[in-house]
Amino acid sequence: MLLKLQDINKIHLFLIIIIINLILRSFFFFNLNDDTLQFSDQTKYLAISETLLNQSTFDDPHLIQRAPLYPLIIFFIRSVLDNLYFVIIVQNLIGILSLFLIYNTCKIIDRELAFLSTLLYSVNLNVILYENLILTEGIFTSFFVLSIFFLLKFIKKQKLSLLIYLSITLAISALIRPQIYYFLIIIFIIIFFLLKNSFQEKVKFFLIFLIIFKCIIFVWEFRNYKVHGNKFFVIAKEVNLIGYYLPHFDQYEYKIDLQKAKKNRKMKWEKYLSEINDEKIEKNNLIFKENLAVKYTLEELKKYQLSSLIKANLAGSIKTILTPSYVDIGYFYKLKKISFSSTKGFSFLEQSLNFIKKVYKTNLTYFVLLVLNLTLIFLIRIIQIYGLIIMFEKNTKISILSILIIFFFIFLLGPLGGPKYRVPFEIFFSIYLSYGILSVRNIIKKKIT
């Protein structure tokens, strides 16, 4: 059967999008080197996959803090060809294929904007950057967007099969990034407050989702019970709460530098542990220490002024939403990167100003590019806010859903922040930008005519 002219045009448009996306990916891939694939948490994922390759076991100390699926995916890829660049090639292929998923997800929201939203997503350097690193962001986002696709379909049609697909894909997403475990809250809000079904149907939907989701997650929890003697998903609260969250709050509460706050908090935690007379600490019982870290954090949070908590969380949100991806692109082009977290400053504003001054004095090229990127991202965010307002008028329910998802990630991050943390919701930023661009274009068109 001959393709319709409209379908041919769509194929041509998609080919253009893929070609542009491939060109941008090449700038990252062909500038990869061994050092680029060693910074951040990449070494930990490689260590776990190495253990799987050499010993055919998950018995790696890094794994208790991480969900199992991403290291397992790396293991399978390396089993075919044990080359890190091959891993990156496969991740890029998944990223390219995900563009079709992005298009179909955007089409559910607004058919007229689907191609433009996909094009904007395809040129998003923040997304491409992390698909060229051995980190969870790329693979996770593909599965998470697939979950969003089924969620949007389910909201429109309320078919049981779509709910099952949603439960499975979200569980898979959680097995890559553990914070999705808490996405149950968002699903609860959507089912009980955004759907117009009867209360009995809503309860049925949520229970079906919960049972399927928990059954899949339970497989890993049961494995941990058999291996470690305790049922848990991941053990990361001590590392995250004591090592990251509390020091960020300390920075604002006690008006000290972040690095000093981390050192002080570590000493306070060690002192707290030494004062607890329990043999479980002596035996380094991980579950006991995990629960203790939560208890300790809750006690410490009560001591902070509300203003310190607000400032720290606001700073984290600003970093996630406004930090240009350029700060990490420097790794690929061997530009000397200046660490924001190690920059002195008692507040986010002071730290930001000191960071800009530091960059200016250290690397003028980096400074110019940073200023240009910040200017561009501010302009884009203004258009996106305008686009969100337009979208809200046209599709209130989906707009609320998108805001809930963005808020979910930002809330979980709290005082932490950075461009990689917004990768999972860049799809919504692309949609907002599409609405904004088309609305601005229509305004200009009207004024001209």
C-alpha cells in the first residue's frame, strides 16, 4: 500500500530530527576518553558490572546503595563486547529510539505540537550529555518516559491493560533509580484526584497498580533478605542524609561553607554513634544504622530554623532548574571545571557570585560560555513559563500532572541540585517551550498582519 503524502512528510521530518540528534551526539561521543568515563558514580556502576562479569554474582559492596537493573544492563552489554565505548553506543541507540517514544507521548498531549516538542527534546544537550556517560540518567529516562506514555493513555481511556503496563514500567524504572519507589504517592494523587471514576473503581485501580508494582520490586527485596538477612530495597539513607542533605541545611543554618559543613556533620554523626551503646553498631548492622540515620535526621531537622530549610531547598530547586548543562560538558572538551560545591559562600547568592568570580579569574573562555549559557537558559525558562500558562488553559489535567511530576523530583532532591537531576522531566520542559514558541510566533504574526 502506498504511503499517504502526509505520512511521507512525517517520515521526512523525523529523519531530519534524527540526523540533527546524531550530529549533536557525535560531538560528545568523539570527544569521549577514559577520564570522562571515570568521574562521578560511573566507577561504581562499572565495578558492579565487573563483579558480574568476573564472578557472576551481585556480591559487590556498591550494590547495597543502588538499584540492580542498570549495572545488570551494563553487564549484558559488556558480555557481548567488553568495551566501554560500546556501552555508550548502545545507550545512544536507545536514546535515538526513545525519540519515537517522546513523539508519541507528546502526541497524546497535543498532536499539533508533537513534532516541535520532539525536535526541541532531540537538541537538548542535557539529555544527550548523560546518554554519553555510564550513569543511570539516560536508560532511566527512556523507561520513565514509557511509564508517562502509559500513564497518559490510562488517564484518557482507563483501560486495565494500560494500568498493568504502567505498573510494570514504573517498577522497572524503580529498579534503575530507587526514588521512583516513592512515585506511588503521585499515582495515588492522580487516581483519586484527577480521574472522574467512582470511588470503588479508583480503589480497584490503585490496588491493582500497587500489587503489580510491589510484586516486581519484592523480587529484589527478597534477594536482599536472603543475602543480607533483612528485607530492603536499597541502603542509602545514611550516605544521603548524613553526607548530603544535612550539610546543605547546615550551610544555611550555621552560615558556613558546604565543605566545612560536610566535615562537621560527619564528626557529629560519628560522635552520635559512639554515644549509642548497642552491639548492632559494633557489628556494623546496616539496617540498624539506616534506621538510626533517619531518626537522627528527624531530630536534627527540628533544630533548624524554618528559614534555613526554605533557603536550602530553594537553592537546590534553582540549581536543578537553572544550571546549564554546560557545567558538565566541560568534561568532554577538557575545559578546567570549577566546582560549585567547593566554592565558599554562606548563602546560595554569595556562593554563586563567588563561583562566577572564581571562573572569571581561572578560565575566561569557560566564563564567557557560562554567561552565554545562563542567559540562554533564563530566556528559555521565561518562554517555558509562558508556554505552561497556555498549556494550562488548553489542558488543565495534563498540566497539573506535569507539574506534579516535576515537583516530585525537585521535592525529593531537597537542597541538592544540578542539571542531571532534571533529565527525567526535560520532556515537559520541551512541551512547555513548544507552547511558548508557537504562542509568541502567533502574537508576532498578528502584529505584523
